[in-house]
Amino acid sequence: MVAGADVIVVGAGVVGAAVAEALSRTGRSVHVVEQGLPGGAVSGASLACIGTHMNDEEELPFLKWCCDEWAAFDAHTPTFEYDRCGQLRFLKQESELNSARHWIDVERNAGLAPELLDPAEVRRIEPLLTGPIHSATWSPNSAVVNPFLAVRMLLETAQAQGVRLTSRAPATKLRLKGDRVIGVETSAGPIDGDHVVIAGGPWTAKLAATAGVDLPIVPRKAQCLATVSQPRSIRTVVGACKAEGGVDAGYTQIQQAMSGQILFNTVLEGGVTAHGSPDAVPEVDRAFIRDSVETLLFLFPSFAEIELLRSWVRYEAVTPDDRFLTGPVGPDGLYIAAGDGGVGFCRSVGMGRIIADQIEGRPSPFRTDLYDPARFERRQAA
Amino acid sequence: MKVFKTDIAIIGGGPAGLSAALAAAKAGARVDIIDAGFLPGGQYWMQDPTGAPPLSDQVSEGRDAIATIRAAGVTIHSGAEVWTVFPDLKIGANGPDGPFEIVPRAIIVASGAHDRVMPFPGWTLPGVMTPGAGQRLAKLGGMSAGDRVVLAGSGPFLLAVAETLAKIGKPPIALIEAKRTNAGILAHMARHPARWREAARLLATARAIPDRRAGWIVTEALGTERVTAVRIAPIATNGVIAHDDAEVIAGIDALLVGWGFRPMIEVTALLRCRHEYDRAQGGWFCATDPKSGRTSVEHVYAAGEVTGIAGSVPARLSGRLAGLAAAADLGFIGSDPAAAQAEAVAKLMPARRFAYGLGRLYAPPESLADLAQDDTVLCRCEEVTKRDVAAALDAGTQAVSGAKMWTRAGMGRCQGRVCGWGIAEIAARITSTTPEAAGFNAPRIPLRPVPLSVVLEATREVEA
């Protein structure tokens, strides 16, 4: 029998770690249970961009707060390779300009400072980006972190405040008494808890279902490639302009890790919705490899003889509106914080704050309605 | 890009792969071998590209095997690295003439073995290498790792290396074997008279080495620019290394240290074949039906060391069985396949028993994993020390994959091929678990680093 806690957090990915860290500041006893290894499933496979650019208009104030929070962690515990390197989003053709200008306006109105650069200006920031782009947007406030070390930092900060962590102990079932959650069953035995927060990414819905809660979260395959270590070749995060329509519309992210490895992926429109099981992770697809390498070499033609070293696949948790499900759900004492949609790393610290405020009964500084797990039912009823 | 359609693709052209190719081709199947070497033969049948006179019967045996394969119509793709196998079994390779693709109906994986390396203080000094690497240098052009070589570690392979070095005129000056010759080893040899001649020959080689120790272990390689001396210590009967009784062998210029072999499971793991763990068979190996080499994945077969370290005789027999089965499963039935199978199976079983027995008897000492000190580098590619790994394990990552995530150990160019076994042993020691529980890092595409230009050419739509 494992000793009980005020709050059990299920999942030690970046969201679970951030929830545990935020709760540890309240003085509550917290126990994190992780089915595998901390950050070992979805978070560690993330490209972990911390930024506001071309993201979500309604979430902008929240995202700004999250960016500041990450910067504060770095100021206090600079162990996770936080690098405020800025972000470029390239445009291939003039038809994407409207979209780029729209995002620049939105973000400027929110007090941010993105701008539109011509290719020569882009090369002053990113000298090896010599491919035939039309132009690029530039957002100087974006940062990247080492995803493994960021999870480690959050967990170690939490553990220093007394949070307990049990790895390799899958939570199999929620324990209920009447209309209240009283803990979880795990492979390491049952754990008592007054509150349970499921931050289990694509595994969240399965555990919630054991309390009769049906969550609209589905897993989606996400893939990435890495080259062997290179001397400093890329300074920023390079992505594709978020455009409406367009032949090549899709998602691209390219950056160089502190280790020197170039990390990159391109998912073209229509290639993002492959579902599958996060329990049986397959290899990257051939078409994904082609699109990613093609895009990288389109932008950085001088990289052609750099060697590919590694690929990986993860399953991110996707919700119907691509926003998190964060807040109380189902029986009393049960909370969830999941549904990253592949962009959860930055938001994780804010999700931690929301959950901590809700459990403490404090008002939230954020629009929590955006993340209300019951929002889809409400819309249907309305 | 060139595309080769074939019935059976064989990955690896050592004794297992060549034997598989011959059996399958004789049954009527079209066979392509992909091999990384300049010439096929693998480590055991390694051919000297300079065409020097054969150092041993092994070389002439291999030369004959290659000639037989060619006569049987097998296509050999030499100097080619397999960088991917997709789930539809299409193989992406990069050879001297650029990238090519093989589209087979079945695959036989005969990828061989890798030296087991255990980090210890000084192991990254130039001049320190594995016995396998020393053997390769000698076989490829008669080069010695040095003029004054110390050979150390455990297992009969050390004697084979000593023999090769003697043949090229650079016999080792010292042989440091961790295992004492004991009643178990003598009894095991007594049960296998077929191996006496080979054993007698190897022991005669050993006797010619001036400084021979059994029950001693290398604890540190010494030197600044390169290795110039080695510290060795006796292992007490309780397995503890008696550092107080250490001695130094000075005036050396090469140190070959190895702890046997591990199966090269990268391809079979990528294909999601089922694997099992057995220390006596080298650790993680691809599970197969011994009579057919069938793995848990349809149309994928495995033969030789990847199915458990057992040496060249079982490699040839398991290769022949996999070749017969892969061909038969595609409808190519040679003359009396049942008899051929029965004969090979009858020989394979005792040969494997002999090898697994030796594997158990020459198991590395438990204390081996304690040699690395806090500041010893475990992962050379990313320069990760034992202190870093221990801290990550302490903080809750527990396993090899966790140590990788938090320290980058195994994340570099070699992707853990060199250090993976050692880190698993060390992680198990630190966390009081078994190397099996410490796990291994799953290989992913690409199996070897490959230029992006090659990847692009290989993944663009191709006409079959």
C-alpha cells in the first residue's frame, strides 16, 4: 500500500510535471504516477517550442503568460537549455501574404513585435536559409527548450517541494466512493487521494472511462527526424507560415538542438490525421521522410550531404477544437489536463496553474472556458 | 534509383547469410545479398581485399563459399549499408554506386554480432580497441593494432585473436583472461570431443604468450596521448576485484579488451520481431523457430549470431535452415528438403549447446560494471560520464532509455551500438535490477547515418 496524497497526478509528461510543480507551491501533498519514464512518451519527442507566434488568437494572453513563466523557470533553474532564439515562418508565395499580415496585426495588437522580412533580411538572421522563399515573418520572443531536461527540471523542482514520483507504474483504474474519486489503482498498488488529475496525454481518455467519463480525445501520429550533430548552422526556429489553403499548406518546424543535431519535420495537408494506438508506436512513413527532407533542403540547400541520424514517432492527444481539456470533470475530485494537439509544451505551465487554482478554489487569471472539458456537450445542448 | 526485385533478400554476407543464400538459390529462389564489406564473408570468413595469401583455412573456406554462391546465381551487393527496412519489406541501401532499393518477397536477417564493450578508466585512449577490431585489422591487410599488444577480457575469441596476431608476426605480449580455467570449463570441453583439436591448437598459441593470467582483469588503461601501460588486478573467488594487488604492465602500445559478443538486433528490432534475453547468448537476441529461422514477423527470417551468439558452425547451419524455409514458404522446393532440414537440425542442436555452455562459463564477472569511475565517459559520442548517468537514474529515470533522455547517452552518432551493452550493465548495477530490466534503446530509421540527398532520392516515388 502506497501512502496517500491530497492530489494524485497521473502522468509525468510535461503537463503532469507542470501540474505537480504548480500544486507543490500550494503546500498540498502530491504524488505523481507515471506508466513509463518521465517525459518518455509524448513530451520528450516534442520539438518544444515556447512562443506566441501564429498560434491561437483567443489564447494569446494565456500564451504570453506561459512564455514568461518558462523564462522565469530559466532564470531560476537554467538547466533545460532554454534558448530564446526567435522564430521565422517562411512564405513560399505571395498568396500567403494575407495570412501572414493577419497574424502580425493580431499579435501586434496584443503588444507583441512580429514583423515581415524579405529574403535578404531573413538571411541576416538565418544566413544558411538561402532557398527561394518569398518572405518570412519574424517573431523574436520564441524560445526552444530541451524537452527531456525541461520535464526533469519541473519534476525536480516539484520533488524539492516534497512531491513524490513513482515511475513505471501504470494507473489502471480510478477508485470511486459514491460520487467522489478517492484514488487510483496502479500496478504498484492502490493510492489514496482526495483529488486525481489525469495528465495522461493520449492515454487520458482510457483512464477517465473507468469512472464512466467519456472524453473526446483521440491519438494522432506525429513524427520527427534528426541529423548527426553539426556546427552551429541554424539559429532560430524555422516554420512554415500558417496559411489558409495553398498547395503546400502544412506544418513545418526546423531547429538545431544544443547537441548540434538538426531536428525537423514537415507534415503536409492531409497527412496529419492518421490515428493509431500510442501503445504500439510504428516507424516514420516514407512520405513523411520525403516531405520533411524536401522542405529542409528547399530552405537550406547546403545541407544535402548532412547525414540523417534518427527518426521518431509519438502519439499526441487531439481534441475536436485543438485546445486542451483542462478542468474538473465527472465525479467530484477528478480533473483532467490533456489534449495537447502537438502544441502542449508551451501551454503546460499554464495548465498547471489552472488546475492548481481550481483545486485551491482560487479565481483564475485566464479564460478557463476555452479549456472546459464539458464545452462540447454545452455547445450541443445550446 | 536502381530497384531490384527479388524473392529473398539476405542482409549480411557472413557464414549465416552465405549459407542461407546457397540453400535458397539451390531450391530455385532468386536471391540478393546486401553486405557492408568490400567482399562478403563477414567477420569470420573475412576476405583480404589486397589479395594476400590466406592467413588461415577460414579465409580459403570463405573464398570457396563466395565462389559457390556466385555460381549459384546469387546477386551480391557489396559495400552497401542498409539504412532502412520499411514494414512492406522494401530495403533501402546505399552502395558504392549510390542508393538502391531491394523489393523482396522475404527477408533473411543475418546481421551478425558486435563486440561487447565495457567502459573502464582509460578506455577512450587511442590504442585501446576491441579484440574484434584488432582481428579485423589483421585480417584486412595484415596490420597489427600495435607492436606490443595486450589482449584482455574473457572468452575463447581472445585465443582466436592471439592466433591471428601470431600469424602476422605480432603475438600479444600478455593475455589477461578474467575467467579461471575451472572444472566446469574442463567438463564442458570433455563433453564435446569434436572441438578438442581446435581447442588444443588455440591453447598452444596461448602457451607461447609470455605473460598469461587467468582470473585477472584490466582495471585501467594508462597513457596521455595513447595507451602506454595497463593496470590489471586479480579477481578474488568471491568475484571482488582485489585492487590492492594490482600490477602494471608497461611499455605497451595497444590494448584489446572485449567481453564476448552481442547479437546485432537492429534490423530485426526495426521490423518489430520478437526478441528474448539470455546472458549466455549475448543478451537480447531475435527469437526464431530453430528449425526454420522464422521470426515472429511474417516473411522475416533470421540466422546466425542475431539469433543468439553461438559462433560460425551454428551460423552456417541456421543459415542453411533459414534459406531452405524461406524458399519453401515461397514455393521453391529443392530436392528432398525434409532430409536437408533434418540433417542441419541434428547438427545445429549440439553445436548450439556447446556455444551456449561456453557463453555461460565465460560470462563476464559481475564486478565488471563497477570498473567505470564517476568521471569515466560511458557514451563517447556525446561524452556522457558515469556520474551523469547515475544522477539521471537516481532522479527516477531507472532504465537505459531514461538515462538516454536525460543525459544523451546513446543519442549520438553510434546510437548506442558501442556503449549500449555496457550502459545496460552499469544501469542494472546502479539501480539493483537486471540488464534485461534496464532494457535497450529501440533502433529507428535510419539504421546507419545516411546523407539527406540519398534519403531524398530513395523516398521519392520510384518505378519498380
